[in-house]
Amino acid sequence: MRTNDCMPADFEKQSAIVLGCNELFPYHPRVLVDLCAALIDKIALIGIVADEEQRKQVITLLCDWGLPAHLLHFVSLPVKGMWVRDYGPAFVRDREGGIKILDAEYLETDRPEDDKAPSELAALLRLPVSPVPLTCEGGNLLSNGQGLCLTTTTLPARNVHRGHSPQKICDLLGSFYGFRQVIVLKSLLSEPTGHIDMFATFVSPNVVVVGEYDPKIDPVNADILNENAKILSEARTAFGPLRVVRIPMPSNRGGVWKTFTNVIYANGTLIMPTYGKGDTEAQNEAMATFQRLLPDWEVIGIDANSVIKQRGSLRCVSINIPWLEDVFPAPSEFKRPRLLAGSVVAA
């Protein structure tokens, strides 16, 4: 049992995964199908949709591919974007094991509605919600589940308008998220999101995977990631020194910032983005590394070529909900999915 509030790690036990079906369905239907095919019988899935008509269209799509669409839950939220990881809530487990939702500010002038998602989901899940005086996207926070947080220099840059010093930001991350140690790494040069999950992911409390660029292809970002890896190797966890494992970064030719670390964890299944031709050798090495680090897990690759062109990947279009036994069924009960409160509707 933890001694204070703490944001769970992605690799911890979960009760559900939320998917941004509102944009995945019309613009990236094959990604949506592949994600559902990989996860639908392993964990409860909640699809964000625009309205009842879109809910029916998603059901039809899944049925056309022979998937059990009746296992997918739906919720209609007043949001436009599919990047639920960034605008969605953060979940924090308190010392008694309860879950509360944190609502940081999400600034997208063309999609102001997206910032409403945390409070809307908190009401549906009947969880308490606390506003956080930070501008922060979920893609720029990685937790090892034991009080260690990784983020990038983009986070303080996003909060210049608040007048927060770097120390003030670390203090707020400690007060609200339970992080006792915050490591701020350099973001990739020219990568548009500046997020930590574009080049790193925890696979356990004391093991972090960090991308590695070929210096002959991208010498500047190769140096940045090497420096970041060195900083991480000097960190300590409750289990001893933080172990850093490197995997190759896929090509960023043409300004498309591909990533193998923007992964989805789902109770023993890891979904890694793949990109096919041109990155085959690197992606095979990355998948083999994840399989070696998680020998009891199933590692699945899903083609993310369409979403990555929109400056995000698989983790970006999903968010993990920690274990809530009184809300979601265990996998063995999926044949009789429970309805959630409010506007969530089972297919």
C-alpha cells in the first residue's frame, strides 16, 4: 500500500481503456478496428462518440469486421479531438486505495470543449475531481507508479503564462499527483508535441525504455536522447537504480515523428505502433525488446501510419482507467457488460 497519493503507472492493473472514437471512426477506422480487435476481449473499452448516430456507425463498423461490438461501452462527450490522453483526466490513487480524478488545464484554442472531458468523466464514473493549477497534457507525464515522474521542458514552457517557476511546477506535481521525484528531460528538437511519451515509457517501477536515434540520420536528437538516457540512468527508485533500456527510434523523415514508445498497456497486453516498410528492422527490434522486458505479456503491433501523420500515436488516442471493481466487470464477465452511470450506453 502506498504511503501517499500517487498516479498509477500505465503498466499497472486497469479496469478500462477509453478510446477517442469520435475522430478515430471517421478518419482512422482501421486503427480503431485493430485496437478493438486486440483489446475488446481483454479489458473493458469505452468509446467516446459525438452522438447516438456515431455510436451506431461504430457498432456497424466493428460488426462488419466480425468483432463483438456489444462488449464496447460508449459515452457522448462535448469534445472534438481524439487525443483523449492529453485532454482527459489523470487518475490518482490515495493511501486508502481510492481513486480520484485530476483536471489540469488543456489549452487548444480551436478545441476549447476538449478541456471539459475530465469533469464529465468524473461525473460518469462518480469519482471526486480536483482542478490542478497547471497547463499540462497527459502525454507529457509518465509515472512509475511509485512516485517518480518523467516529463519534458515543454511542461514549464506551457506554464510561462502562469508565472510558475520550475520548482513551483515540481511542487504542484508533488501536491496533486503524489510525485516525490520529478525528472525534467529535454524534448525532441522540432517534434511538435514535446511530449515524454514520444520517446520513453516505463515497463516497471525501475525499468524505463528510451528511444535511440542513429546519429548518422539525426545527430541532434540522437545527442538529446543519449543525454536524457544518461540522466535517467543516474536516478534511483524504491527498487534501486533506474534501469534504462534503449530501443531504436523509427524514421522522422518528412517531418512525421514516428515513435515506438507511444504504447498502450492493457493487463498483460502491450500494443506498440508500427509503420511497415522502411522501419521493419527497427520495429522488430523494438517489439523483441518489449517482449524480453515483459516475458509474460502479449506484444502486438498495430499500424499507426495514419494517426502519426496527425502528430500523435496509439497512447495519445487512449487513456487508462485504474482498477475500479465497483464500476467495471472482470474480463470473465464481459459477456454481460454493465452500464455506466449517466450517458454511457452499452451497445
